[in-house]
Amino acid sequence: MNFLHVSDLHIGKKLCGKSLMDDQRHILAEILEMAAAPEIDAVLVAGDLYDKSQPSGEAVELTGSFLTRLANLGKPCFIVSGNHDSPEQVAYCESILSGASIFVSPAFNAAPARHVLRDEFGEVHLYLLPFVRPMQVRRVFPERAAEIRSYADAVRVAVEEMHVDPSARNVLVAHQFVLGTSAPELTDSEERMVGGVDAVPAEVFSDFDYVALGHLHAPQRVRGERVRYAGSPLKYSLSEERQRKAALKVHLGSKGEDGASLEVERLPYHPLRDVRSIRGTLAELTAEQGVCMDCVFVTLTDELPPLDPLGSLLQSYPNLVQLRMENSRTGGGAPIPLERVEERSPLEHFVHFFRAQNNGQEPNAAQMALLREVVEEAEVSRNASH
């Protein structure tokens, strides 16, 4: 049996205020194309379908279109809610969706049910475990509340209450922070608790032949091939710049003494736009090149402040995400806000420019008084000319 394992779609997410709906529409179409391949038997979506618990109307519409097209493939799709999702939002019309072979995890109110698939080797038992917190599991299993003190305890109890048959082929779709023998690769766009108190040991899942995980955006193994993160399909922060995003094609064979035979293949994504960082002087970054459509984080290294750097950069990089100045005066340089620039007053523009050129330092009272005087004189002169 072959599964397509994807996760962390984060539909509706923005990158530093920039909409990624076109990028997500493109990558969802690519996922659908992968799922439509004749060898794929089922699709696993391991959480964070949405980016917010209350997604925008546009995000809901795109998700609805995606799920409809998945259903039209005639292949079962299994979805769990992640920590960014509202479980009730994801499980809306759960019974109707299941009639179209779209199976979603309900809000955690009982031990996850078993779904049964079949191939030439017999049954495959598949379970859906949404993102759970200790208080949720204590509420569902009050008789075991005393032993549920951590996320690891909560997931262990939830798994034990599934009563998994270790002699069968078992697959779990889950969304948690799972630790193996090596340190996980984490990124800026992942929200996690301080100190790793939400960590769950991979050993909790020893009865499963494959665990399709979501939560971490970097594709990575946790426990050999059997416990894996697919990662997000798009780069959702600059810290993901060097990641190679891919869906996972999982081939589950017959069961042996050491578990079911397993082969995992990466299926690379081809995003509409890349996310990357560039640095140099304004002249270097705009010299002799066409328009670059990537989402770029720009660091300008000019010692003397160039005239209208944002306007010049936008001609070459219309999807500029962040701009910072870095030179001997500014040091590392704070990012120059790009959102709603047109709404700032001339005085606010001067203040933002002053901060960027002086390592975040605010102008003092005398400097502010001088700035106000210059701005007011300019405005009086402009009004008089009209």
C-alpha cells in the first residue's frame, strides 16, 4: 500500500504580512497531482491544515476546493488537526466528509477510532491522533488523570487507549513535537513551548509500522524510516531558506518479525516562488538584472544612505518581504517596516529612517523639534505653491 504523506499546509499564512495565497494554490495543485498518481492509494495530512484557528474566508474557500478535488480522486484522505487549527473547524461536517472518503480527526473526546484499509497483504489499521494537550486527555480519561502530568504522558495514554494490535500493520497520523535520538531541526515559524515540555519520545509509537508526523517544518527522520516529519510544503520563514521541501511517498509492504517492510521516497515540491535572502549595495543588487519574483529578505550594505532604496528595490524585487540596512553605523540593523508605508506621515518616515541609520536609536527632543520644523515648513511651502 502506498501513502502520500504531507503536513503543515498552513493555508492562509502570510510571510511578514505578504499574502501567500497564490503560492499555496499552486502547491496544493501539485499535491493533488501527486495524489492522483495511480500508485498512490491514500493521502495523509498530518495537521495544521489552516494557519489560524479562525481562518479567513479566502483560506476556507481554498481549503474547500482542495478537499473537493481530493474527494474527486476517489482515494481515501486522512486528516488530523494541528496546534494551529481549531479541531471543530477542521472536523466540520465530519460525517458528510467521510461519505466522500475524507476522514478527519474530531475534537479529542475519546480514544481515536480505527480505520481499516486493505491490500494484497491484508488489513492496514490506521489511526488519527490530533494535537493533544495533557488537560484534554485527562478530561477524556479521568480514571487515568493522576498519571497524565506531561505531553509525553498524554500521548502515551491516548495511544494505549487505542488498544493497537501489534501483530497487524498499523499506521498513525499525528501532530506533536516528537523527539528521537538526535536533536530535531527547528525553525522560527514553529511555535513550541519553552524548555521542550511539550516533547514526546518516539518510543511511545513502538507498535506502529509508520507514523506520519506534522508540526516541524523541516522534513526529517525521528526514528529511522518509521517515524517521520514530512515538513511544510512551502518555506514559511527565512530560517527555512535552505530546506529542500518534499512530500513523502510511503510504501508499506508485508508484516515481518521486525515490522512491516517500508520504503520512503521524497517527492520534491516546485514552488511558485522561492524564499531567500540577498545582501549587497543598492547598485549591486539592482545592476543589470531583470525582475526577480522570489520573496526576498534584503540587507543593504551602503555606507551612505541611498535615495529611495525601497522604490529602487521594488522595481527589481516586487515581492520584497523585508529590508534592513547594515553598515559600520547601523551594525546589524533593524528591519525597516514595509507594511502600510503609504499611511505614514512625513514625520514618521523621517523617524523610521533615523532609526534605520542609527542602530534603532530614537531621535532626541532637539532632533524631533528640528524634524517637525522642517516638515512643517515643507508642508507650508507646498500648500502655498498650490
